[in-house]
Amino acid sequence: MTQEPDNAEAVRSLPPVICYPPETLPQPDIAGLQAALAGAMQGEATVAPPREAAVLRVPAGSFFQITSVDGPQVGDLNLFHANDLQERFYSGKTRALHGTHVDVGDRLWSCFPYLRPMATVVQDSLAWYGLDEFGGGVHDVIGTRCDPYTHNALSGGQYHHCCHSNLSRALADYTGQTPAGVEGMVHDVLNVFMCTGFTRDTGQYFMKASPVRPGDTLTLFAEIDLLAVLSACPGGDCSAEHSSDAAACYPLGMSVLTPRPGALGAWQSPPINGYDRTHGA
């Protein structure tokens, strides 16, 4: 059954078909959002310390900026609807709609049954990087988050500062629950500033040194009220490993930027997905 058929080359040469053409999606007004960002005022801010996570509420209609502070550092970002934590970021659908790495104009989508834009990428100081010769790019939605379970399976070790644990502790502190009680809500992330891809020969997920430097920023527009939970990854710039205390790690800043009155014009939060949820029953 594994013998190559006579038409193998013809089958391999069939052109690909984009699964979810995004052209029919509502398109964000990037120029208008960037103009609003240029005049935005500093709001609430916090810092995710090295190998820890922090939480920030971001009101709908404001901007959320992540900043590299003291050195090259990547971050794992979870997003929730601030008023309903059941609505959370869906990295797989975001990947299917926009690709393996997000860029300016791409949107971060929420899970079923909500499926609507949670945030829109408005500014990226690493947009110059593009895709390198290995197929690597920044800000991926293909990695899941480093976690203590995979770490234990691979090494047998007990490590408590993987991003999954960091996010769990931060969310637990915010909700008043235990880390074990909330970790099921922690979900696959946007890997902010991380440089990743798939090897061309084996198709394995890889990471390499991030090009991020102090002062680099990624700015998102909050389409709905957001709870942002960001972990400063224990891998630092992820040039070698991502679940140990060996890497040099640095903090990541998070801040809200508030547009001036009238800057957004007639903008409104997107409604919850219009599917009727009967599923044919």
C-alpha cells in the first residue's frame, strides 16, 4: 500500500488551494487605526517580569502595546474577553485565516461559538524581518506555549516557569482561583517577537534567535474588551532552549494607549458570529 503510484509526480504537482480565502472578511481600516494610534494617550501599564506573567485589561476601542524593555525577549500572549473568559483567542483559526505568522492588518480571532475579531495588528517594528531563508518569521500562531508537561515527558524534570505555568499563575491571581483550577482556560498563544517556522526536510517546528531588541513594539487594536495575559518566556530570545533557567531573560512591557475622542469615527465592536448554532438538528 505504500508503493509510489505511476502518477505520483502529477499528484505532487497539483497546485494548492487556499482553504479560507480572507478576501470576503470585513477589512479593518488600518490607515485610520494607525492615525488614531499616532495621537493616542498613555493609559494603564504593567510589566511581565522575566520568567513570569502579567495581566492587563484593555478596553474595547483602545490600543494594546507590547514592548521589549531591557534585552531580547519573546512573550506568550493569551487573550480573553474581559467580561466572559469563555471567549478566548483561537490560534488555529487565526492561522487558517491569516497564515503561520501575523502581520499588520491581520486579526486575532476568538473561539467557537463566538468567532469574531478580538484584536487587530496595527503596528509592528519587526515587520522588516519577513520570512528568512529557513522559512522563519516572527509573531507566530503555530507554537502552542512551552509547558511543564511536555518538559517532563522529554526530560523527566519538574519545571514551574514554563509559559503555561506562568500564564496559569497570573490568571489564578487575577481570578482568585488556584493555578490548577484555571489552567484549563490557558490556551494556545500568539508568540510575540518569537522567530519560528517549520524545517523544510522534516516539517518540525523550530525556533531561532529572535531579532527583537529593546524598544521594539507590537501594537494591537482591541476590537472587544480584552484581558491580556503575557508571559515573558523562560527561553529569553529562544536562541537555544525555552524551558530552563539558563537563558538570559528580560521583562516585557504592556500598556494601554487610548485614542483621542472622535479619533475612531463610527467604529463599533464586531458582533458575535451570526451562525444560528442549530448544527442541522
